Amino acid sequence: MRVRGLAWRGLYEVLAVRIRRSEWAFMNYGYAPPPGGPPLLLDAADEPDRLCIQLYDHVLGDTPLQDADVLEVGCGRGGGASYIARDRGPRRTTAVDFSRSAIALCRRYRHGPGLTFTWGDALDLPFPDGSFDAVVNVESSHCYGSMEQFLAEVHRVLRPGGHLLFADLRSADGATTLRDQLGASRLEVVETHDITPRVLAALDLDDDRRRSLVGTWIPRAFRRPFSRFAGLRGTRTHARLTERETRYLSARLVKPGAPARGAHAQP
């Protein structure tokens, strides 16, 4: 998993350096809600990224973020952090990523009330203890060298009663390990979900658009690895999700303790 995580990180870095298109705001696989529910209301400018935004909406759920201090770890190209800042009404949204190129891109193109981007290592977050009410981590942790260290850092920077809002993919065996890692952390697991079918449905709905983006924006020499990276139909990545050799999990965890009323760290 460590070697594969380094390979993923290398692809993310190439994306940040080589593909500076402002309209490419998300890199997650997306989420297609079960049929029958009310549609997520989006601004027209966000509509092309609906499936990716729906993954954030699923992960955030009904966690109260109004006037909260929110941290996104592994913000990538910044679309998720911008959506949180604009849609959920936090007091401030801080977004970090290990790629300095990605942070430079985000600072140039992503905006929202109280939104800032900074370089940071998920295993050594550059913030004081108890700085945030919520930490968001979407499709990023598979790149980390130590999930246990990441969870320890989340526990450290969260205030009592604060939430970790999480989603990511693992091999079938890795998904079992991930559940064990979440359960063994100092955070309390509130809920976990296997959302593989909903993520796979989103990939299928978005396949034509993703295929067009790869063909238009990715240099020919990189198209095969990026097709796997993007989970296009016909790739091993897509097949592993279809065959459930890869699982996609979401989770909500909370730091034990009652939140201090009105207690916010200064930015």
C-alpha cells in the first residue's frame, strides 16, 4: 500500500504541475445518490461537477458546520474546500495539501468566504492543538505513509466534540484494515458506510466527460496511467471496483468530550 500510495501521490503532483486548467476543480470519483431522494441544489457554475460535489455532500451529511472552523486535509485542486466555504457557512475553511503546486493553483483559482490554502503534511499538520471543529478528508488517505499517525493528528487538532468526515478507497483486505484503524484510534466511530456501488454508479455516469478530459488535457504519453487513475470503464481500476476487489468507504468519527460553547481558536 505504501508503494501504491507513492504512485498515486506522483500522479497528483503531475496533475498539479502539468494541468493548470482552472475549470478542473475536483479529482474524486464522485457519488450518485440512491434514486428517489431530492436532488442537491447547486449553482449553475457548480453543475458540471455535480457528481464530485455529491460525494462531499454525502461525507458532510448533516454535520453542523455553520460558524465552525473547518480543515480539509488533502484538498487537491480545491473544489471541495471552495464548496464547503460557499455552501455550509463555516466561520473559516482552511485547506492543506502536500503538493505545493496544487496549493499555488488553489490560491489562484478557488475562492470562498473565509477560505485559505496552505501547504501541509497530513502526518504533521501545521496547526495548534484544538484548532478545528471538523476535519474533512476525501479520497486522500490512500497516499499516506501511516493512517494511524494521520488519525492521531486529526485527534490533536480537533476540539472536543469535533468531527472527522472521511471517505476513501482501499483493497478489500485494506478496507477491513481501515475499519480496524478507525476503531483503534482515539476518535469514536459514529458511522461507516460501504458506498462502492454509489461511487461506481457515479464513475459510469461521468465516464464520457472524464474520457473527454483525459483525451483533451492529458499529454498522449500519460493517457494510459491517467485513464486508470480516472477510473474509466475498461481500466483495471474500474474493474476492481466492479468486482469489489476495491471498496470505497465513508465514515464519521467524533473526538470525545463536550464542545466548549463559543470556544474558537483565533485564525
